[in-house]
Amino acid sequence: LASIGRLSTKDAVLLLCDMQEKFRPNIFQFPNIVNNAARLLKASRVLGIPAILTEQYPKGLGLTVPELEAGDLTAYAKTSFTMMIDEVEKQMQALGNPKQAILCGIEAHACIACTTYDLLEKGIEVHIVADAVSSRSQTDRLFALSRLKQSGAFLTTTEAVLLQLVQDAKHPNFKEIQRLLAHPSPDTGLLSFFSAL
């Protein structure tokens, strides 16, 4: 039976890809993308979901932007387009090989795409948070999402992920998650994409 993609706090890892200073001026919807990723990271802390952070060639592209509030995470430096470098693989093993990856960051058609292919090949279910993923060009971003969906990744949104992970207003952490949902997610330009699907 093919998985329907129901997220579970027990089996998930949050992957935060390359949200660095040098990308700030060039990435479509950068502030909103990072804001959504930051909400996912806050929620992962509340719900006990581990998070893994990478940086693409930080010497040239700078460090992770402060507004992600990921200062407590080890940033794994990489030059490859996939996040699945040796250090990250080891980290995944140390976490007991999570079965689901919640993926956000940049760029959609490069590092997000290569990471997704690697994860899917390993049999890990991939949930790409469409409003927390971007590229320099909206065209690259939207075609990447469409392409990754063809490969079997699930496309979702920040708010959908948060609500799926708590599942019940009686959840002991519901109030904290609800606070993260106080403001509706900003429009990151995905609606035009949907009319084309």
C-alpha cells in the first residue's frame, strides 16, 4: 500500500536547507520563506522533532540568516547540492533513521531537488513545504515543485504541517502551536502555480 503521507512526530525530521545571507537579495519571497521555516523550527522544538541544518559553501555564501533562529543547531557545511552529505547521514542514523523528512529552504530546483531525490531513493517519505521553499526565479521554483511531485514527494504548506503534527486540539502542546498559527501564512506566490496544475 502506498503511503498516504500522514505525518507523525515520532518518525519525522525537519531539514533546513541553506537559508544564508548571500541569498537574501536574490531569492523570490526570501523573508516569507524564512519566516515560515522559522515557524516550522519553533514547532519542531515544541513537538520534539529533530532538526538538521546545512549551509552551502558558507565561506562564499555566508552563514544562516539570524531570523531563522537556528543558532542552537550545528550547521553542516557542504558544496554538494544534496543535503545528504556524510555528516547528515550520520546524524540521521543517530536519530534512528527517521522515515519522514519535512524539507524547507533553498533553492527549490537545486539543493531541495537533489536532497529530495536522495531521500526518496533511500525510501524516506519527503514532505516539501511549498511556502517555505524558493528559488531565485519563480519559474524555477514552480517547475521544481511540479517535478518533485512527479517523483513522489508530497507538497504541503507550513500551516498544514503544523496542524497535521498535533492532530487534536487536546494535544498537550496545541496552545503553543496555535500561537504559531496566529497570523495566516503570507502569500508566497503559489496560487498561480495551482491554477496550472
